[in-house]
Amino acid sequence: MASDFRLKEQLPNLTSAIVATYTADDRINHLGHCPLPKYDVIVSIVQDLKDIIYPGFRRREGLHIGNVTYHVGDLIDALHDKLTTQIGRALLHDDRVRNQSSECANQVDYEAKGQAIAIKFLESIPRIRKLLAMDVEAAYEGDPAVISRDEVIFCYPGLEAITVYRIAHELLRLGVPFIPRMMSEWAHKESGIDIHPGARIGDHFFIDHGTGVVIGETCEIGNRVKIYQGVTLGALSFPTDAEGQLIRGQKRHPTIEDRVVIYANATILGGKTVIGHDSVIGSSVWITGSVAAHSTVLMEKPNLRVRAGVPDDMRPEVNYQI
């Protein structure tokens, strides 16, 4: 059946009805304001950085010691320009929001600030690579299914999420607003792992399998920590002020000390919660208080009920401990 073109006559009225919702107090439009960081450019920055961090593993083939300098040089030059512009936009937007102003300030000053931060960030890449090399090693040492370190870099969503986290965390540490969250949420979408860039994570960090892992903003994780899928390191509650508004800037998420292993679907909550070093947290536990060092925390063994494969009216029930 062909479309009825007469129905298209309604479209101008529909358009007017939608535009009428773009009012002065509408909180979900950005009309008439300064340009924001561009999502596709931020993603391209992450992809360029991964090419530098893991040369030969990503988009560019045929790299060797004779030509890698030119390849990295081209990427660094492009990253300088993209980071300068995008960080400048983020700084401008952040100041406008903080000052509750609808006016664009002098963008030249913000671009200069963006360039200074971009240079500092690019200088941090060798240190970020060293950290990520330790994360690759942690995965190789911690998973008997891994054949080689190349497999970790190519295949492991945990490393993908940790890579973007280390990049985003460094930008946040340098005072860049907005962009680190854009990066971490893109990594969340790609990997199923949600790591806030504000979390502080030590070296040799390994997330095995990974889907459903959540690591909150004020979480502190020590060295050589291993986490399995479905683990939540979250907030126990959200304190509010006298007017009922959320109080921000407080520690809301747990501290995980060195060499802790946390198994699948464990939930650990609260800013005052500390999991002591060398502890093992079993699957599916719910923890809202601190655990001493060298502890093992397990759920009590449940009863497992099995019904034999016969008609319902003839089916015996068997109970046993697992």
C-alpha cells in the first residue's frame, strides 16, 4: 500500500509542537550556547591513543622499528590539535555551567588552557603504557585460559575498559571536565564494564570476563587486585543536605586493599567499607562493613533441590547440600 502523502500535511504542526517545548527553563537542550566537545572526536582520540599504546595491534598494520616513529609522530600531532580544541570546549562549558551564564566567554583563553593540558597529558603516555603493560601481565598471570599476552590485548574486554579508564583518569587528574565521562561511558557501552574515571586503581589490575562490573567514582583499589564479572563496588547511601539535595564530593565507595580477589556478582558498598589486603570475597555476597586483612568471605551453602525427569505427579524431590 502506497503512503498517503496527505498525512504529511500534519508534519509542520508536529514540528511546531516539538519546538514549542524548547523553552528557557528546558534543561535538555543546548541551543544558542558555546560548542560542546564532539562525541565522535572524543572516540577518535581514544582510538588514536590505543594505536599509540598498543602499536601494531590496532588499526595500522606493517609497523616496525624503522617506521613507527613517523606513525606515532603523525598521531601525536593530530592528538595535540584534537585535544586542544576539545579540552578548550569542555573548560568553557564547565565555567559557563558553574557561573550559570548563557554567554560564551573568550574562547582564545580556553584554547590556550586546553593546549597546556593537552601537552601535559601527552607527556603522561609513557607512564600510562607502563601501567597498562602491568595490567596485561596481570591478566596473563591470572587466567589459565590465556595463551599469550597478544590474546589479552586483542580479546579481553577487561583490558579494553581498563585502558580507557587509565586515559580518562589522567585527563580528570589534570582538571579536564566532561570528556573523561564521555570516554568512560563509551567504554561502558563497548565492554559492559562501568569504571568511573574518578576511581583510583593501582597496578596489575585484572577484570576477568567483566560484564556487569561497576566501580564507583570514589572507589580506591590497591595493587594486584582481581575482579570477576558482575561485581559492584558502589555507594551504600546518598547523603542529602537540609534542602534534600545530594551532597557531592564525599567518599561513597569502598576501599579495596592490595591482592584482594572478588568473585562474581559480589556487592561491596559504602565509603567507610575497607576490604583488607590479601582477602578473598566469594560470589554473590553483600558487604556493607569492613573486612580484616587475610579474610575469606563466603555465603553459607544453600540447599539444592532437584526434581527427577518424570511426570509431575510422579516426581520425587531430592534435597542435598552442595
